[in-house]
Amino acid sequence: MVCERDLAESCPDRDLFRAFTSGMIIRKLRQRDGIDIDTPLQALQKLAAQGYQDVAIQSLHIINGDEYEKIVREVQILRPLFTRLTLGVPLLSSHNDYVQLMQALRQQMPSLRQTEKVVFMGHGASHHAFAAYACLDHMMTAQRFPARVGAVESYPEVDILIDSLRDEGVTGIHLMPLMLVAGDHAINDMASDDGDSWKMRFNAAGIPATPWLSGLGENPAIRAMFVAHLHQALNMAVEEAA
């Protein structure tokens, strides 16, 4: 993954290891491809057993939801095994992150006519961090940024966006995933010809939709945000130890 490459290149004196928080993805990779990926807990236990004492974790989550909080709890439990164990925060963790993300998203957006917009599809969450999607959507609207944000599994729902964009007189949209990779949600729920996909829902509402299957991890400016979060965590750990 390109994100991993950039993180590794930013810390040439460190070894890179991969861990996934999603049990579903771990099982899918094992069953489909015969690939075994550790959870963060398993990876940290192995690193401690191998004698690593200075370990830095960088979350590649978009929001501070359930999966990230699981890592936080595991770090707290295993911290005594290490001299230093640091954790970099997800993509949207401060007001400045939202501002930077909007600037980064503009770099990947196509040229738009005056009556066109981009609609970003987020994953959504049952966790209270789902509000991050609504916050980003609100900031885009307040700053007249030519894009909106919705979520597959929580608010803002696609119906809200359809009604709002139709009221604005938008005549066409470009659909893009607000996810690290363009996986099942982007392929099936956003871009497919299934009647319930976002593309088909917008088309049926009279707003032609053009899907783009590029994850946020393909955007260099967004990868740079994750790298910055890692180094902020490392610098904070140094300051606390001083």
C-alpha cells in the first residue's frame, strides 16, 4: 500500500509492520487469498516478544470510531511492555485536519461546471464519531466548496443529499469514495448498476452521476496528513519524556 510506503520512508530508521483492525477483512484475506494479517494486539505482542522497545503505530482510519478506540484500549493495556509506545491519530482528528482534507480533496476533484458538484461517500458509523461526516459536509457548504459528504451506514444519508442538491439546481455530480481504498462500498454501494447504488439513486432523481473509483490513499496530500500525524505523535512522546 502506498500509504505504508510513505510512512516507512518518513522513518527510515524503523521497521514497518502491517496490522488490520477489521476482523471481516482479515478473515476475507485468509479465506480468499491465504494471507494472514495480524490484528494490532497480535502485532504488538509479537513485537514485544521480539524485543522491540520503541514502537509507533499510525492509524489509517478516517474518523475516531470504534476501530480506532479498540487500538487505543490495546495500546493502554500493552504499554508496560515497551519503553515507548506511541499512537498517531486518524485522518480527521482536529479542526485543522478538516481544513487540510478539503484542500487535499480539491487536488483530486475533476473540473466542474457551475451546476456540478462532487459527492463524497463515507463509510459511516454507529459510533458517535459519525458526526465527523456531517461536520465535513457542513464546512464544505459554509465555505462554498463544490462538494458534499454522505455516509453509507449513517448520517448524512444519500436521500438528504439528493433532495438538497436538487433544490440547489445541481445538474450533475461526480461520486468519489471518502475511504482509504475503493473497496466493496465504493464498487457496489456507490458505483454499481444496482438499483440501490448511489449512482443509480442520483440518476433516478434526475441528477446524472459519474463515479470515480479512487481511494483517499491514492492522494499524495492525504498520505502526507497521515505521515504528519505519525510524527506529531512521536514528537509529543519525546516532549513528554523530556
